Amino acid sequence: MQRPTPITTEIASRRRLFSTDHKVVGLQYFFLSLAAVLVGMMLSLLMRIHIIWPKATIPLLGEIKPENYLAYLTMHGTLMIFFVLSTAPQNGFGNYFLPLQLGASEMAFPRLNMAGFWITLLSFLVLLAAFFVPGGASLAGWTQYSPLSAIASAGPGQGLGTDLWLLSIALFCLASILSAINFITTTLKLRGRGMTLMRMPLTCWTWFVTAILTLLAFSVLLSAAIMLLLDRNAGTSFFVPSGLVVSGSPVEHAGGSPLLWQHLFWFFGHPEVYIAILPGMGMTSHLLSVFSRKPVFGYKAMVGATIAIGVLGFSVWGHHMFVSGMNPYAGFAFSTLTTAIAVPSAIKTFNWLGTLWGGHFRFTVPFLFSIGFVSLFISGGLTGPMLAQPALDIYLHDTYFVVAHFHLIMAMAGVFAIFAATYFWFPKMFGRAMNHRLGVLHFWFTLLGAYSTFMPMHLLGIAGNPRRYSELTGAQYVAALAPLHKFITLAAIITIGAQFLFLANFFWSMFKGAPAGENPWQCTTLEWRLSSPPQHGFGNNLPVVHHGPYEYGSAEWNGTAAQEDFLMQDAPANP
Amino acid sequence: MINRSPDHPTIRSSDSSLLIFLSLLLITIVTVYLFAVHPWWFPAGVSSSSAGIDHQFVAALRVLGALFIAGQFLLGLVLLRSPSRKNRSSRGSWPLEITWTVLIACIFFWFNLAGNRLWSEIKLHLPEEDALQVEVTGTQFQWYFRYPGNDGKFGHTNPQRFARPEEGNPLGIDPDDPDGKDDIVSTSLVLPAGQDVDLILRANDVIHGLFIPAMRFKQDTVPGMTTHAHFKPLQAGSYEIACSQLCGLGHYRMRALIQVLTTIEFKQWLNSRHASGS
């Protein structure tokens, strides 16, 4: 499908800030995520410090109180899950590279795209504003279980702070839905000539499936957030039952169900973790092939596994609710379906190892982070089948075992994929390469730091330490775990410190890095056809695709001896 | 060790395969050591469901631990292998793919079946005939345990009308209901060893989670819902109860004690509570 491209590029060059250019929008999302991850990371530092030194005085903030800790925890989770893991891989890199990799000149709906970003930015500001209102930010966690989230007197932060949280999330949902429609339409309608679905890079496949999940899951969360806002402000009772007494006062609600919120929330919340990790899986598959100089092992199986994860992802939400009071018979279904979703994940891992098998490796920084992704995915993934068992969840649910599990598989693996993608596409986005030595150092500190921080948390969980405890002074058996908590805090401080290596490298390389050239990594996909950074997209010279995305390593192409060990997707069919 | 490709000055790579292999080995060894020596671990299990849960956990740890070791080791190993000309054009193999899928599905589902059997043993049986009924109420940030007294009946409650924590009626037991006259309300859970206990779980404000690690017991208490869950403490002693569901700023200190007594001691405790007049 041809589009009148010169008009959009002209607009893009005229107006940089309020741009509908997908590359500008992608970078805007990326920098928004960078801001969010810095705030979220600093909050985690404050939490780790408070756990082991509850009386410590923090410069500018003073002493952290239990309610402050819970506000940090809520904001940390919200920022990281929504504004980092759901934003950078999908809306950041996806917006920038989906059209380029598909051979399209723009996203299908450029203005919708721009609107999506500005609504997300507004949502971010509304969220942060909660820190500055009376009572502070919400303390109910990113899951916002009702009635704690529904009743203003249930704690500091449950007043205006929680309304702002809900408003922010509703805006975020709206923006995500707009963006998802754009991704789906672009993938289905704007692929370049010859770019069949089965010639798409796996990055595009995962962006596409993630967009479908986003459309379905965020619509549900949007409705749920509006319902909870109505409960709080308009006298409805979707999620609040009758007869409650909160802070000594009777609550004027009747007929609602706290479990209804959990069902709606997790119907969104579980697909959400796949929204966060699927693009990372796509990037890892892509980069392992590029830097092994080998085709992806089992491309079709990878596509199938991606779709299977997307479909099954909608039928496992009840595994968050085994001890919630849900009918125990439902436990069988959710347990079995959750076990089923481990199978496509295992297929992916198998194919990553298969891709690496016998490769001609180039140990670049993005490759190192992709290897780290696979390692963390294995470590964090294997506790999944354990937590899928309702009988074991009786003990492990809501302990640090779960915190360890999702931080390894979703947070750390997700962040490793974001780092890999940043180091990989930085030359294309800014025309310069990032520093190799600093990148390698950053990788080693982050890999060992991530393991040192999150692996010991399994033992905290096995010892019965519940999550979301601001201090260790309650139960005696929790107090006995202080030495392990001290070690984890130390590891977290070192890991967080190491992230400044990345920041320094990033901003230094933006201005002083070595010029990258068109295709520094010798890749096959279409974005590497363009100048770095791409000035005008493909313009009117839309590429025609003749080959699959992973033509690496062969000595000959179409019977002709090869000069290079890779074949661009738009290389002539018969040279 | 750093080589620069002459045509592409920005590609820099140092051969880190050995370093990665050794790091993955180190991570694996330290992890296995942590789980094998486990300086921090489950408290001793003292309920009828402890043995089953512990056994299932250790079985899971063995199977998944083996997959963890194999996964990390293989990842390190494929990076160490010398480049191969033969495998370089490999685009996958359906026989291998299907074999692996069937194999891993068998492992996971075998394991899932064992877990489901255990879940049905714990959850799908009614409490024993002679089970002791205790009502548990979670409030911010205090647990209350109510015993029905000699009449075996709980008095009607209405927290909105009658709850007066400062007057000794935190649960709002209706003062006009004769069934409630002899109800005993305690802030610790006192139980006889060897007798099934049928807990009736409620909450008056927000959701809490009754977590008794030594009993391998956890169940949320949800406002507006009455949930039943039962277990049998086997061994006399004093154990801790924690709150496992985020309930507000005092979540971390919402602690209580569970005291398991011999049957005779328990009867004496009940009588002493009756004598003190509730």
C-alpha cells in the first residue's frame, strides 16, 4: 500500500517536538522511559535502605516512614511496569523500527501515534504529582486491591494520591490502546512489497502480538480503573461490600465484590507481563542470530510460540489468586493452563540455544546483554512451574519468592533486552556507536549484580518473609532474616551504581561516539539500508523484499559465491 | 583481544566466551550451594499438610534445579564451542523441536498432576467431624480469633453498629444475641494439638492474609466474604502468624501468635477464659 510520504516527512522536519514522525515519537517514548526508570530505580534504592536502616535520615527526604516506604513501592512498581517495561520495548523501539523493518514509510496513523505519546507523558506527570499532594502517593501497591484502594480513610495516600494513580493509569491505558491499534494496522496493511508475514523479523512478530495483547488487556484495565474511580467518587459499589468499618467509621457502600477487582486486574495483569517481555524475546531472537552470524533456529516454531504465549496469556490470570478466596476448583484449571504456557517459553529457550549452536560469534555489547537475557530467563522462568502449583502457592504466595521470580524473569530479563536493543540500535538512532569497553563493564556489573540481588530473595521467601514489609521489626522470624537483607541491599547499591556507566556512555556517545555508518553490525533487515540516523525514511524508494530476515553465514547465495556473510532482505532475487 | 573489523570501524568485540562460561558456572554453583546448604529455609512444619507441601517443594526443586543447571551449563557451552561450518546453515529441525516440546511438556505436566493431587488433598475435603471452629477476623492491624463458647454457636455480629474496640467488643458482637454471650475473643490463636480446626475467615476493613508458616497455611481474609479453610496442628508449641496481604501502613507489624496446646491444656485455657467472663 503506497502512501503520500513527502508530506509527512516535511511535517517531521518542520516540527521536531510535536512531530508525527514515528522516529521522533519512538525517541520521545524512549526518553520518557529513561526518566521513569531513573525515578523507579532511585525509589528501589530508598526502599532497600529503609528495610535495613529504618531510622536512617535521607538527605532532602528525612526519615522514611512505613507509609512512605509503601508509597515508594507502589510508584516503583507502577513506573517500572507501565512506563518502562511496557513503554521502551514496544512504543520506544517499536515505533522507531517497526515501519523501518517492514519497509513502510510511516506508521499507519501518525497523528494517533503522536497523541499516544503526549497522553502517556501526561499520565506520567499525573502519576508523579501524587507525591506532592496531601497524604502523598498511594500505598496500595501497583495491584491496588480494593477495598484498600477504594476507601480514602484506609491509609495516608489513599485519598487524592490514589485518585491520581487511577487517573494516570486510565490515561496510560487510553494511550496504549491508540498505540496498539496503530501497531496492528501498520503490521497488517503497510508492509513493503515482498514483506510477507513469514519474512518479518521476529522483532516485528513480537511487536505485532504484543499490540494485540495490549489492545485487549488495557481495554479491561481502563474499564476497571474507571469503575474504581466511580466507586471512590460517584458512590457506586463495584468493588466494596457492605458492613465495613475503616479507621473507626462505617463505610457507606454495599453490594460490591473485592474479588471482582482482582479478576479484572489480573485479566489485564497477566497478559501485561507478556506485553512487557514478548518484545524482549523478539529482540533476543533477533540479536542472537545477528551476532552468531547464523539464521534463527526454528523461525516458524518461534512465531508459533509467540502466538501461543499470546493466546494462553489470557487464560492464566487466576494463578495470582489461589489463596484469595477464589473457588479452589478454579485452581486446577488455572494451574494446568499456567503449566501449559511454560511449554512455548521452553520452546523459545531451546531455539535460542539452537541459534547459538555452532555460531561464529561477535561478542559485542548487545550480544552480551542478549546472552544475559537467556540466562536470566532460564533462572527466573524455572520457578514459574513451581508457583503455578496452588498447593505450593499456599506457602510461597505473597512472599519474596514471588518477588525473586518476577524480578528475574520480567524485570531483569526485560531490562537486559532493553539494554541490548539500546546498544544495538544506538548507531542507527544517533549515527554514532556507544563505547565498547564501558558497555562491557556495564554488562558484567549488571549481570552479577542482578543475580546477587534477586537470587537470595528466593531464600527469604522460603523462610516465609512476606513481601511489601517496610520493616523487619514485626514478626521475629522475619527479623532473623536481616543479614540476608543487608547483603541484598549492598548488591542493589552496587548494581544501581553501575547504571551510571550506562548513562555516561549513552550521553557521551550521543555527541562524541565513533561515527557508525549505514550498517555497522552487518545486518540484513531494512532499517540498515538507511543512513544513520535515517533522515527521510525510505521516501519514495520503498524497498522490495526478496529474502527472509536471517540470511547469515552461508558461503553462497543463489549459487553465487558470497562476498559477505549476510544477505540484505531487499538484495536482488537473482544477482 | 579486541579486534576491529577494517570495513566497519564500529564493530568491536572481544572474545568473552570463556569469561561468560565461567561466570555462568559460578552463578550456577553459588545458587546450587545456597539451595543445598540453605542457611535460611522453611520453619519446621507442624501441621497435617506440611509433609505433603514440603515433599512437593523439594521434588520441584530437584527437577527444576536440574533444568536450571542444564540450561546455564549449555548456554555457557554453546558459546565455548568452536565455530562450526556444518551447523551454520541450520534453520531448525522439526524432529528436534517436537522431541523437546513433548519431553518438556511431559516433565511440566507430570509435575502439574502431582501438584493438583496435593491441592485436592488439602482443599477438597471437608473438615473432620470433631473439628474445632474458630472465626478469624483481620482488621487494620490486628488479628482477632473468636471461639463459640459452650453453646457451640457464634453470636451475630454487626461491626458498623456495635464494634467498640475500646469497650472490649472489637468485632461488633450483637449484645442482644444470646448466642454471643459466651463467645471468647482472643488476640492469639490457641488450638489443641491433633484436632482439625475449621477456620472461618473474615475481614472488616480491607483484605488481609492469614499466614502461618509453620502450619504451611495461608488464606486471604476478604471483606464481604466468608472463607472456610482447615488444617490440623500436630505438635504443641508457639508459632508466629504474619499478614501476607498488603493492608496499609502497619502491614509489616500485623503479627500474632498461635499457641498449640495439648487437649487437656486447651480445655483448661477455654475454662479459664470462660471464668474470666466475656
